[in-house]
Amino acid sequence: MPDRTDPEGAIAEAAGRCSNWGRWGDDDVLGTVNFIDEAKRREGAALIRRGVSFSLAQRFDMDGPQKGWRRRTNPVHTMLDTGADAALGGQGFPHGFGGADDVIAMPLQCSTQWDGLGHIFDHAKAWNGRAAEKVVTSEGDLVTGIEHMAPHIAGRGVLLDVGRVVGDGGELPDGFAITEEHLQAAIEAHGVTVGRGDIVCVRTGQLSRVRRDGWGEYAGGPAPGLSFTTAGWLHRTEIAAIATDTWGFEVRPNEFDAAFQPLHQVVIPHIGLLVGEMWDLDALAAHCAGDGVHEFWLTAAPLPVTGAVGSPVNPIAVK
């Protein structure tokens, strides 16, 4: 572990060592999603044996984890037309036709979601070394908007149930830093490989705990998560994306004094890694533990919201 009193130095060292800037050309907008090619999608599709499917999304409703920090709120769902409107004959349609419509208002990163490449900067530099102020403006992400990812995120998914392999009762405690050794222990326990183009899902068990005990400080508070020291593994394995069942992907409190999400500062603007957060991996994990198969077809397209730096997603795993 680097000197915990020098987060800036550690971030700079890891960023230089793990940088993918220029790897896919100066105009790249996909980062590590470039690793998902046609062969990887065929490999993922071939994993479907039984046809059983799992949604890896939390529900989008007012009972979510958000409490307003960083102006993030839970989704607000409102009806525009209801059955009562139809019954009262106020909709103006002929021959008894009636219907219902609704609307939702929510931050794009309030529940199960992807962090886009325009979400995090390092010293005002965005993915691929671009000037942050020229990439993301009041009009949105003008270069690497999440809409560019929409056609591409489908392929081989791998579940690393670190909570079950390493934790007590299937759950890691808050503040538990998942190291490369822990990831490798899960890989060996599950009998899987992890490599180029894979979409890796890491279950800590925190979501199981807060569902049982209450949300508490789930959105922004202490949590198990990836150690800063995994930056090299995340780069070296050439995975396309990684998603966890926690709010912030990396361990909290962070491993440095006076730091905030230092691993984000390396993996998004420098590695170009697609990061998913608040995924619900419990049902999938239970099935994988039952049949011993921890790889599957996974599709997880973001909503193509033009210029967005993140997006809600309903990932579907099929075994």
C-alpha cells in the first residue's frame, strides 16, 4: 500500500503506470469497452445453457438509498393519466378507449447505474487526456456521452462473490479493502478465468446487509470495496467493465488520509474503465453458488441519454 499520507503522489504514480491514453486513438469514446469485440460476444452468448435470467438492478422508487448528498435523490414517479381519468371520461378518446401515462424524475446515478467516462476527472483532465472543461459543459458531455456506450455492453459476465468466499456469512464488513489476492481467491474458488473483454461483477454482500438492517449510510458512507492497490489488476486484466453492489465501487473510508475516491480518479480518466455501482447481485450469486457456474451472458446497455455522464441500467444475466 502506498504512503497513506500522500494520496496525490499515489494517484499520479498509478495513473502513469496504468494509463490507456491513446491506446484506441485520439478520438476514442469507449475506453475499455473497446475490449468487447464480436468474438467476446459470441463467447458470452455460448454460455447460455438453461435460459434462466436475472435482473441485476435495484428497484427505482422512493424507497432507495439516496438522502440528498450531492443533490442526489431517489426517483420520483408521477402519473400523468390514470384509470380514474379513464373511468370519469375525461380523456377525450372515442369508443371507450382509455389509458395511463407516467413520468419519472431522478438523478441518473441514484440507483443501479454506470459511471460514464465523463464522470470523473484528474487535475481537470478527462478520459484520454482531454481538457475537462471542453468535454463536459452545461450542455452535457460533448465528447464521451454515455450514448456512445449503448450498442456495445453485452458479452461474457463473471461473478466474483468475494463476500461469500472471504467474508463471514457471505458479507464483508464496512471498510473491508478487497485486494488482488481476494479477487484471485474468488477466481480460484469459482473455477473461472477473468480477462480481456469480460464484464466483472464483484459482490461484497453490503446490499444484503442494508436490506436487512436499513439503508443507513449506504449512499456515501462506509462500505467494503476495491482497494486502491487493485488499479494494476484492473488495468492488466484488460476487463471491459466492473460493477459492485456498493454505492461507490471502492472501499470507504478510502485508504488515504484526506482523500475522496482515489481509485475512481485513476480508473475512469486514465484506464478508461467502465464502472457500475449499486448492482443487485444477490439472486444471481445464490444461483451461481447452487450450480457452481459463475460465468454467464450479460447485457447491460445504458439509456442513450445524449451527453449524460452516467446512466441507469437494468443489467440482465442469463445462464
